[in-house]
Amino acid sequence: MKLLNFSLAATWLLQVPFQRVSAAGGLSNDSNVFGNPLNFWTKLDQGGWDLTRGTNENAITLPMPRNGPIIVQPNTTALVIIDMQNFFLHPSLGGDPLGRAIVPTTIELIHAFRAVGMPVIWTNWGLTEFDLIRMPPAFLRGFSSDGSSQSSFGSDMGTIVVPESDPSISANATTPGANMTVEVGRLLMRGSWNAQPWGDLLNEQLEGVANGTDFYFNKNRLSGMWGTSTPMQQWLEDNSMTTLFFGGVNIDQCVWGTLLDSYYKGYDVILLDDISATTSPRSATEMVDFNAEGNGWRANSTDIIGALRDAAA
């Protein structure tokens, strides 16, 4: 995996005396250095971790509830938002109210990341006809609404009626103003209405991509990082990203899958609990929280947003 270029490796070797670099694999003999010249952490004497891989210019120190703080490099750190789509959140489609509730906090954190030059990555279900042909039976069954293969991925979801003034909610007898009918589209197919980000997140994503601060990647499995490579992974490699913060829905499914595959592939992973939600029982979130903290870090946006705003000032 290409995480860092060789100029950063050279920087590391300059910082670590030659006699302290083991001949076996180029690993440091410094007990506070974890990794190799291309991909390493430095344990801080006062506690916490430096994740910058030797590029400390403009680095930001972020508090963590445990095993912190962490020092990150904005040029190699990103916020990953997963599956905050109409299909999973819109009330007319049976969307999760817990997922809708985290949207304001998510948007607040998106703005904070952008303000310090950290990219925002959106990875969502967005299938093609080729993806449907290659979709395993287990996935087709899992996304079937009535036990039939005809109601799974790619099936026509019909129409819903929403207020013209706010398409993110359901129309009923008490909603003011005119209503309109929306073609929901085929289930989680690329370009369909149900696959779009929900509510204000749609404008955030569109504006961010247009402004070059955000990047959007379709996925065809729970994880945006599964297999040999994905569009998201290719972008991360091309841009030498190393440190990833995660949020979205569902925390125990697509968020966890993407975080775990990122961890397996060598990225630093930080789970943000207050911008993540799920429809699963509480025990599923507890499992994710327990393991995520062992794989990297857990935090809330409130733990880090103050430091991000200070860095942007």
C-alpha cells in the first residue's frame, strides 16, 4: 500500500539516527517509534501519539478520550461520511430517526474539517448494472424488502409524496404548502433519488465537490474499502492519505466495515460516535465501540471540534 512517498521516508531517516535503525527491515530501534520509514507512529513522552510520519508543519493536536492526544497532519487526514442517503434516512422510506438526528452535528464537523484543509470523503451505495450481475445472493437477500429477489437491489421503489418546501420529510395533512411526487428510483442504483444524500447533506456534498474540498465515491458493498482496491482507496493512495475519521450509518455495518478494511490496509482509524447511528440493537454499537478503540481511537466530535476551530483561526 502506498501511504507516503519516499521524500517522507528520507525525512524520517534524517530524524532518527542511523545507528537506531535496525538492519532488519529498516525498523527503528527506538521503542517509541512504531512502524517503518514509510508508515510509522511516534509515541509521545507526555502521552499520546504523533501520526504525522515526520511531517510536522501545520500539524494539529487533537484531544482523545483515551490514548490521546493525537497529532495529525491536515494534508494526510480526512473525514469519511458513509451512507447518509435517502434510502437509509428518509421517513417515507422507513429511514432511521437516529440517523437523521446526527445530521446537524455531522454538518458542523464537515465545516470544521474543511476550514483546516482536511478533505471530506463521501462513500455511498451507488450500483451499476454490472454490479447487479456480480452481486452475491447473500447481499440480494439481505436487501430484499419482502423476501423476494424482485424487491432487492435495482428494483423500482415507486414514488413518494413530499412537501415542495422540504423534500426531506414526508407529506401529510398538516404539512403546509404544495406537495410534489418524487420518483424514488431503483434501489440504491447510481444516480437514483434514493441513493442521494438526505436533506441538507445533499447540498453539502454537491457544494463541497464543486469547491474541491469534498470527494464522492460510489461503493457496491457494505465497505468502501473492500477487496484489492476501490475508487475511494485509489484516491487515498494517490493523495498519500494516512489518517481517517469515520461517521455515518449504520455504525455496525457499513461504517464498521469501511473502518475495519481501512485498518487492515494500514490506515489510522478514528470512530466518531456522535456522527454515527444504527437501527441495530445497542449491543451491536457496543461491539463496534469496543473493537474500534483497540484498532485506533474513539471520540465524539465535541472532543476535537474546538481544536479544529482553533487551528483554523
